[in-house]
Amino acid sequence: MTAPPPAVGEGPATFAVFDVPDEAALTARGAATCVATVLAGRLVHRRR
């Protein structure tokens, strides 16, 4: 999976970070691998 290049000046960030080596591992292991989620520029989830 290839993400588009980051946009500059387009507003607050929204993204999630997953602790997996590749897309196949993410498909197999799912959302439980999420280590951080940022919505509208605010950190709303961080796995400890």
C-alpha cells in the first residue's frame, strides 16, 4: 500500500500507526496492532 505524499498546509493531521511489518500482517492481526491514532491533529489513542 502506497500512501500519497503529505500535503503541506492542508489542515490538521489524521492518521493511525500500526506495529506490523507489512499490509498482510495488518490484515491478519487487525486493529489490535494500532499503537497511536491522531484525529484532527490531536492524539486520541496511544497504546502503552
